[in-house]
Amino acid sequence: MLRRTALLATAGLAAAALALSACTASPSPDSTGGEPDPDASLTVGLVLEPDNLDIRRTSGAALEQALIDNVYEGLVTRAPDDGNVIVPKLASDWEVSEDGLTYTFTIQEGVTFHNGEPLTVDDVVTSLTEVKDDESLQGHGDLAGVTSITAPDESTVEIVLAAPNIDFLFSLTGRAGLVFKAGDTTDMNNAENGTGPFTIADWTEGDSITLARYDDYWGEPAGVAEVVLQYIPDFTAGVNAALDGSVDVLTAVDATLAPQLDGTGFTLTTGETTDKGTLAFNNQRAPLDDPRVREALRLAIDHEALIEAQGAAETLYGPIPPLDPGYEDLSDVAPYDPERARELLADAGQEDLSLTLTIPAVYGTTVPTFLVSAFDDVGVELTVESVEFPTWLQDVYTNKDYDLSFVLHVEARDFGNFANPDYYFNYDNPEVQDLYARALATTDEDESDDLLRQAARIVSEEHAADWLYLGNTITAVGQGVSGFPVNSINVRLNLADVTVSRG
């Protein structure tokens, strides 16, 4: 069974979870009437900066956002603005055998790395084999079911699985599928050697990353000569940078600050994500090992009111968001019902319950303040313990020492966390594990979707967690900027097709 580990969002993604219902759903066309300038420089305001540039060994969404598709490429990639459909990249096409075990990729011709060396099938085989064999490399778990990676000829790579996995191709759109030059000695902590449409021209830690168009790119050249990824961790400062013209595009706009951009020449877009604002329950710690207690906590939460309190978003009542296979509206499972919550707590002998919520400090106070009030209304005293993110990773994620916790799980297709009894949720249901394994093993997408829906309903009906909201991203796109991505830009920001026209 393939088991994914979700990317956990920090400050920038907390803001990205906020949505503004009045925003448009797609980027506005170029409003200047001018022709795109191929020599233009584009400055994009972002929140979360990576600690280093080593995408093979460092976790975190910030690296994927900046580097995948821009600097590094895999055999295939995903198109977030087209429903996360899988599309070709370094593989021009592929075939999957009828038994779902063998994947045959035809490699693009004329691809070169940024140091000028050509891409070969040996680079592909070596890159993927290293991920498969080395537990320290990001994406290792995604290739756990691979039995062989070979190159039958100079243009073909063949991957064989031990068992069918309908999610395997999608897993190659992430870090597991990235291709690097075999034997490369580049220090990836502060440099790169990818095949993408941009090189890294400069990285000023604590400030910005500058991407420069790679003139020998094998595909269509990037639409601008340079992109400056300007990191602005303070949301008010970000809006001010947009207003004074320091950035052409501002991502992760705080919904409460977005009205300041009205009438200023910026177009606000709202993008879909797979960001799941998850209230985790420690399913193996009393009294949360009692499903009545977990259900009561869910029933005590008015999700619509929470969304209104924080500025907007969308409701999500189960572990699978609409962009992922297996989604079903599960709002019928735990509707807001504080009276029923009190009854369940009484039945469980927990009328004077005290619990602690451990939450990374980067998420602010809106969610914990709301939960304190909601739980108090049903007789539960909630203590909030705000910690730094590394502390959360150690205490909650690794040691599982917590009652309740909150974090954004941003990765797509990460339902496998609920089929993993060792994950920090401590949720262990053999039926869910079996359904998930069968959903991966079938080669029939409709059957897989149905099995995932069944598993997700069980997870929700057993109240393994609560899903407080589904995050959206608000982006402010300046005049003259066209083709800027809309969806899931906090984890995937393909900038190759963006153009700038100056009026």
C-alpha cells in the first residue's frame, strides 16, 4: 500500500487558506492592450521562503512552489488549473500495461540541463532509482512499490510495479518523479542544475529568489526574461508592496486586507486548493478514543460561522477535497448540533471535560479562539498551547503527544494518511485500510473513486478528525500580467506561461 505523508503548511499557507467570495474565478486578461514584452521582469510577492534549495532532501511546500516546473521537471506534471490532470513533461507520452504493472515512458528529445549537458535515459533511471532506494530522499515512499526501473533503449524508460497502483502516475508529478543529472556534483543547498524553463540567477536569503529564463530550454521559452520571487512574510506589508508597485502579483492575500486592493488596478482571483484545515484528534488517547467524544466535538463546531469569522473559505466535512478522486459531500455526517453534543458527552461520562489544543503559532488566533468558545458552549474546557512549528513537528507529528491539534494538510491525494495507523492521527481501521489498498490496486478509475468514497465516509462517520474548512488562495494580479496560475499556487506555481505587457 502506498502511504503518503502530507505536506504541512506554515505561515504562508495559513493565509492562503482564506478565500474571498467576491473574487473572480480566473485571471483577468491583459488590460493594457499592449503586446507581451519578452524582456519583461515580473515580481511576485510570496510569503513562505524555503530554508535552502535542496528539493531532494528538504521538505516543505515552499520548495515545490518555487522550483517544480520552473527549475526542475519530472516525466509528467499536473495542471492545477485543469483539475490537476496529469500532462506530459520530460516524457512526451507513456503507456500503462493492462495489468497496471508496467509504465513505459518515451523521453523528450533535445532536453538539456542548465549546465548544457543533454538529458539521457540514464539520468531518468538513476534519479528514480536513487529515490526508490534512499529513504532520506523526498518522495521515497511514493516509489516503495517499484520493482525495477530500466531503459530498454535510448529513448524509453520502463518502470515495473510489484502491484497495481492507480495513484502511481500522479505520484510522479511530485518530488518522486523529478529528474536530475546522474553524477552531478552541484551543491543543491544553494545552487541548481535542472531542465526547466528558468534557472536560479540569485538567491538572497531572507529576501528573494530570482529566476532567469533558460534560453536553451527544450520547450516553449518562458514568457518573461526574469521572475523575482519576493518573500514578504507580513501580510500587511505584502499589500503595501502591491499598492506601492513593488510587486506585480501578490499571492496569499489575507481576505481581511483584500478590500484595500479594490480599484487599484489589481484583479483578485480565487483559486481552488487541496488545503484541508484539519482538527486532528488523538484517536488512541482517552477520552478521544471514544467515538462519542469525537462526534460531540465535531457537532459543537458551527463551520459556517467559523468561515465567516476568519474572512471566508469553503466547508469541508470529510478527508477528501473536491479536486481529489473519491470526493463526496459529507455534510450530513456531523451537522452543527450543540444540544446533541452535550448529550453525547453525558453518555460518555465526560460532562466536565478538559482538553488541550496544540497549534503552530503561525496560524494565528482566529481558529483557536473560535474553538475555545464553541467547546465551552457544550461544557468542554479547551486550553490552547501555541508552539513554534519545529516544536509541533516534534511533539505532535513525531511523538504523537497531544489531545487536539490543528494544521493545514496541503498535499493532493493524501487520504492514505487515514489508512496509516502509524500516522500522527493514531487512527487504525482495518476496513479503511483495505478499501484504500483496493482503491490503489484497481486499474478502473470509477471503481477506485467508489472505494475511496466508501473509505472516506467511514473515516468521517467514525469522526477520526474534523475538517474545519477547505482553503482557497487569493491572488492579486496587476495590470498587464496575463496567464498567472490560479489554483493550488501555494504548492505548484508554474510561471513559464506568464507574460507582462506594459501599456
